[in-house]
Amino acid sequence: MIAVTVLSGCSNFEMKQPATVIFPSTTKVTVVGNPSLSNVTVTVDGTTVNSQLAYTGSATAEGNLSLAIGMHTLTAAADVSCWYCSGRQYHPTDTKMACVINPNPNTTAIPAIKIPFAKTDNKSWTDGGGANLSLGADSGTNATRWQFLRLGGFASSTGAIESIAEFPCMCLRALEDNTGVALAACDFNDVRQQWNGLKQQTASGGKGLYSFAAQNGVQFCLTESGNNLVQSGCTISDNQLWALQNIALGRFESDQTAWGQ
């Protein structure tokens, strides 16, 4: 359970919360105004959830929210009494991110959790702490498991790639120098976290081999360089091709896009 508290007065407005929630715990939201508040609004990812709130006094509103696994944007707003403000009130807002963690990612049936393997040597992406990503043999640990999330409609080839277990709610992001990749808090509106994942070749057994191009206007692809995962110009050479083992389905992906069907 997390508590989101909005402390507000004419000069004080703040939202506090822990960084993570273990699914399926609810998120307790508490909105507090000083000396009083009205017209409280709380949204989750842009959707109003006011029906789940109740006033517990002239200065407090509370509610318990159920959030799906992943990163969420919580925003609280209210009319707060203020003796020296125009109209004797002001309308503060504050926004924070809440991360809901999957407690058992290796046994979940979520088909988006996959292990990438390089075409050249079967090395996997390893999220070793948020710095530039490295490559290494898959040892069955969380560090090589990733959630591939399609962004857009059913046929979209653009998606985000999240470190589902080792660093939940952290996503693969192209660095500003367009050479390396690292982890950053998932923000699906960040073009540097958007990747175009398309099947380029088909290996034996129907196994797809995919390239991943950053969608920040540069068109660089995820590339194997020694033991490092970097970006370089998309040539669709062997060191830019990746097979994706689907954990839940126990097979390699073969669909046209990396996000599957």
C-alpha cells in the first residue's frame, strides 16, 4: 500500500508517496487541504477516479485505488481556502509517478515478458544497474527478462521495453549522444524510449530475428558491440538482429513485429 498525501496551504502544496507498490495491493490516496478544501479531483493516467474518493472532513478526502502492474501518473487538484488569494481560494495541482511491481515475473502468464538473444552469439541484454547496458549469457536471472509493450494500435511496430523484474518501471532509453542505451523511469511519451521492432529475417523453426530502431528521428538501431549494447546506424547486419524467447509461451517469437500478436 502506498499513501499519496497532498499538503496544501497558500504557500504549501506537496504530494508524497513511496516509489513502488507490490501488486495487488491498493493505493491509498489522501488529499489534505489547509485550512479546508473542496472540488477535489484525482486522476490516474488521465482518467478521473473521483468516484473512489470520499470526504472524511472539511480538510481531507481519501480513497483506495486498484492499479494495474506498471508505471502510473497520479495527479491531485483541489480548491483550497486562502484568505489573501483572489476569490479567497486557489487551485493547486501536483503530479507524481507510482510504480506497481509484479511480485512474481518469472512465472506470470504475461506473454510480453521475453529474453532477447543476439543472432551472432546468443548473448542477452543485461540491465546491470541503470548505466549503459551490457550483454552476457542468459543465466536465468531477472536481469535478462524484459517486458515488451506495444504502443499504439494492434498493428503498431512501435513499443517500449521495460526491465520487468530487476528494475521494474525502468525502460530502455536511447542516450542523447545516440551511441549508448540506459535505463530511465518509464515514460511512454518519451521518443527516446520508443523503439520500432520489426522482423527482418526468419531463422530455422520459424524463429523471427528482429531489429530495434530508436524513434527519436535518428534511426539508429540496437547493436551488439563486444559485451555492450549500443546504438549505431541501421544496416540490419547480424549484430543488429535479435531473437525473442517468450517466457510464458515457451517459444521464440515469429510475428512480424517484436511485440507479438
